[in-house]
Amino acid sequence: MIKKEKAKTYEQTWKAKPDGRREELYESIVEDIRQMYDGKLSEVELHTATRNLIEFCRILLKVNEQSN
């Protein structure tokens, strides 16, 4: 089993610690992006965009936390 701190991708983190709510949220973001681009992105592009968006939000939260 992969430890969370050593996980390199969100999928690895989920496999290390399964959580249906996180998967549900992730898939809802994938679907939102799919709709935004009218289905023109491949599955790989959709998941890459989703991970990038999640990472961007994580960075914003971290920066905000550090500034307080």
C-alpha cells in the first residue's frame, strides 16, 4: 500500500486511502470540465485538466494559509 506522503498522483493517494467522497468529487470535476469543453477533450486530457485544477486550488489554499 502506498503511504499518502509518498503518493505522487491523486489516484495513488486514493488507492492508498480509499474514500468514496473524494472519488465522487473528482469525477464530478471531470464531468464539469467535459461539459465545459463540449466533449472535445480525450479522457487523458480530462483527467490531466482535473488534476491540474485540483493542484492549483491546493496551492491557492496553501498560499492563503501561509499569508494568515
